[in-house]
Amino acid sequence: MTSQVVCCRRAAELLYEYAEGSLDGELRGLLDGHLAKCAPCRALANTYAATVRMSMTMRWSGMPQEVSVRLHVELERRISAG
Ligand SMILES: [Zn+2]
């Protein structure tokens, strides 16, 4: 194990910025490394990317509240399930 390990909880925190493309290089690299090994987080990253794309397409200032809430509920469920 190296000292630069991204756990699933940390990865989840970084995913939104990652999907927006606003994550800086070092963190992005760490997250990429985690996603390469972790299928659940990869699926979550795809969900985030799709959501961000959708909200941008619709020219909304942010995620629709309902989607945001559902996403976070799902996130919490996955994290607590391990
Ligand atoms: Zn993970």
C-alpha cells in the first residue's frame, strides 16, 4: 500500500468535480487510479458524468434538486454497504 490511496468515500467526494472537469491534476490522477480498480466507483463516475452533461445541456445553474438528492441517497447507500 502506498500513502496515496483514495478510499471509496474520498473518491465519491471527488467525483462531482471530476465529472465537471475541475479537479486538479494530482487528485485527478489519484481518482483515475481508484476508478481503474473499483467498479462501483466507476459506475458512480458514469452516473455523475451523465448528470453533469444533462444539467449543462439544459443550461441549468446546477443539478435539479431531485436528482441531486437521489444521487446522494444512492451514494450514501453504496458507501455504507461497503
Ligand atoms: Zn471505490
